[in-house]
Amino acid sequence: MSTRAALDTEAYEVVAPSQRTSRRSCKRENDEACRECAVRSVSVCDALEPDDLATLNLLKEKLCFNPKETLFYQDDSALSVYNVTSGSVRLYKLLPDGRRQIVGFMMPGDFIGLSLSERNGYSADAIDTVHACRFNRADFVSFVVAKPNLLRKLHEAATHELTLAQDHMVLLGRRSADEKMASFLVTMRDRLIRLGSSAVTIPLPMTRQDLADYLGLTLETVSRVISRLGRERVLLVVPNGIRILNSARLEELGAS
Amino acid sequence: MSTRAALDTEAYEVVAPSQRTSRRSCKRENDEACRECAVRSVSVCDALEPDDLATLNLLKEKLCFNPKETLFYQDDSALSVYNVTSGSVRLYKLLPDGRRQIVGFMMPGDFIGLSLSERNGYSADAIDTVHACRFNRADFVSFVVAKPNLLRKLHEAATHELTLAQDHMVLLGRRSADEKMASFLVTMRDRLIRLGSSAVTIPLPMTRQDLADYLGLTLETVSRVISRLGRERVLLVVPNGIRILNSARLEELGAS
DNA sequence: TCCGAGGATTGATCTGGATCAAAGCATTCA
DNA sequence: TGAATGCTTTGATCCAGATCAATCCTCGGA
């Protein structure tokens, strides 16, 4: 059963998925080949030799999603898998009464659909404008079966995500609001550094509600914590992001 | 860096790992071949043909751990991977100040060390008496590389664990104490049913503190919730376990 | 330039679960 | 048989974060 109906009536407004009209502003850009892909080195595709990369290139469909547009819904049949090339995506699960837990933010180079399973375990929406490669799941699975290198890479990616999930459990189950925020910012900074950003300023395209649903807090608490850390000169709130002023203090708070 | 030092001085008393003396009461039982293994059908080994199973059999070492004995510590170099054949294991992460989050309970058929990575992402102790097959990690990795079937199975197991981890995040981040307990019991019951148990009574070999550290609560809250559900005739506390009396009510509370 | 909508912030108050404290209950060992 | 040890339960109180309720930006469109 899809959670689409629930979504439409709940607090989380989204844009309907898979409708050509809603993606009109973003044209297809299939001219860009996998071999020239900017995020290849940080994504699972890096496991492939030039020949196989060329084959993969034929399977891909480059798409663009507008802010708030939904890629797919939890429990729907999983027709596709995705590789994010730019922008940020929120992955989340909803309880029947509308409570939401964001289980991850996906960024350039991240692969969505590692489980290769029949149904989506969560919903996914674009936070800002998102570019992604889409693959038909069945085609992709067939391709993977013949490419042990790629399967190994997918397995590595899956176990890496599992490690992140376990860290997230510690955060949700055992940390205070301040620690949650600090830990999130430190993790985000390190992730951006790995993506090649200078990361003095951390861009936060998501709303306070998104942060709250990621950290297991309310949006008011997130706002208060950020304000307090601002007052303490640990960070500085800038438009669409946060600048870290006192990295040592933040790391101390977020220490794992 | 190992968290062993922290453990020794903290509230969670454990038995030192890898000392032959502490395992003296459990003799080696390498006579039991993989092909006759009771949990094979529910474990990753099921991916192997008879020939390969015989090879794996030579790699395995059947071990027994006493209650509270530690299999390995978080952050230590990962020398082995394990397949649990009987008993229960807690996997947990510790914060520097001793706060603990249990990230999973492993039961017969479960594989520990799916990530095949260099270091342990968590610590693991036996809860009750545990029997497990141990494999040298390097040997196991070499074996896997030549067996795509097994790699596929490991990947499936990893993504299944990821799904469980995501459900656990929802539980930790967005559910009340009652819902956490109910959801845990329902999940445990279904897991036992899949293992072939009747599961009218759910054995709980772990302590209230373990449950608390799994659910992101305190042991007092766990005790109070169980007492309340007992008073409401939803369940009955029995020695070393819980009997579900009102399954419908429990499922309603634990609904996802 | 003003207006409206969608965030974000801040304040006042409430409460679920934590914390502190004291029994209670089995085992095991002397 | 008693007493020590290691859970578990129950009670009293406290507090971090939730909830309820105004404002307060900020930015895009008229």
C-alpha cells in the first residue's frame, strides 16, 4: 500500500511524482556521458571499466527534479534506482498518524535503492533542485549480476550506509538536543569536505522541520539550539546555511 | 582505539574476550558439518552448493561463549566474522561517557560482520550461552570473492539489516515508550516465528537495561511500561520472557 | 511599495520520561 | 539457613524538550 493518500492530507506538502509536467523546467541532458560524470569518482559507478561504463551510460536516464518534488513513495513498487549528481534528497518514513522520521539526506554521488528490492522502504523527495541518473531497476539488477566489481561496490556502499544508520541510532537514542545538532553539523561538514567543498560554511537547503525530523526533535527545539549555539559564538547563522566559528567546541559536543 | 578501557571502568560489566579459560565450559564441536547445520536454511550459507559448503566447513571454527562474554570490541581490528547458531548476542555502541545504544540483537542464523571491514563498528557480547561459527575475516573475504552467489546473499543480508536499522530509527526518533515496547515485542515475535518458534511466549534473555538501551529509554521506564501492559492484560510477565495476551492491542500500539 | 505566504524565532507553559531513592525477589554460595 | 549479589519493581520528584501561541523575517509577485 502506498502512503501517498496519507501524504496528501498531512502537514508535509509535496509535489506529485512522475508527472512530466512537474519536470518541465528541467530538460533532459542525456548528452553528458558517464565517463565525464563529475561525481563518478565518489559513486558506485567508479567500479566499472570504460567498456562497462559505456554500457551503463546507455541504461541511464538523466533527470531533474524541482524542489519538493517526490522521487518515489514508501511501499510503492520500486521501478527505478537513482544516482544523485547534484542537489539534496530527503529519505523518510511516515507513521500512520503522520509523524515523520528522516532516515537520511542523500547528496551528490549517493546511490538510492541499494537494496534492489521490490518495494521502496521509504519515500524520497528533492529538497532543492536535484539532478539524478535514473535506471530501470530490473535492467540495473541484470547489469549488476554480470559485474561482480559493481556488486562489491554496492555491498560496500550498503554496509557504509548501515554504519551511518547505526551512528544515527546512537544519536536518536542517546544524545541530547545540543549533541544531536553538533553531531549533525560535524558529520555534514566532513561529508562536504569529502565531496571537495571547503566547508567553512555548511549549506543547509533543508527546513528546520526537516532537521527536526532527522534529529528526532521538534522544529522549535532545533531553532532554539541553533540560536543558543549562535549566541555562544559556536556558529553563525547565514542565509541557507550555517558557518562554524568554533569547530573545537562543536566537535566536543558532537563527540562519538 | 579500543573502548575496552572505558568498558572496564563503566557500569556494564563484561567478561574478557578471547581467553581460552573463559570458554572452558564450552568445548569445541567441530564435528558438526555445515551441511547438517540447523540454521543453514536461514543463514547466508544457504547460498552455497554442497562442494562450496564443504570448503566453508573447513574454514569454520565452532565456538561457544558464556553469558556476558564479549565476542569483540568496537574499534578493534576485525579479525573474524561470525554466524550465530544458538543463543542471543547484543551489538552496541558506547559514547565516551558510557551511554550505550544497542543497535541490534543477533539470533540464530544471523551473520555478524557483514561489512567485512577492517575495524569493528560496534562491540558484541553474548547475552546467554551462545554458539557460533567463527571465520577468519581475511579467509572469508577471499572465499566470498570467488562466490558471487554468496556475495549476493551477503548483500541481501546487509540491505535487510539496513531496513531493520531504518525501522529502528523511526522507533528511536518518533515513538513513545509504550509504542517502543509494543513494536519491539511484535518484531521479536515475528522474528521467532520465522525461526520456527510457536512464539506464544517471547523469551527475553536480555536484562531490562539491555531493553532500555535498545529502545532509547531507562530501565525504570521499561519496567513501568511492562508493568502497565501487564495490568492492562495486554501481556503477562513470565520468568525470562513475556507472554502476549492481547496481540491485537499490541499490534495497534506498535503499528508502523 | 505593499502584501501574502512560507519559513524561522521566541516566549510561556506543560508533560513524558529521566533521575533519585528505596524495597522486593531470586539465585548462588558459605 | 542466611546473607550477599544482581536484577526488577515501585514511588517521589525533576527537567529537557514538547506543545501552544505569537511575532518576525524574507522574498516573490502585484
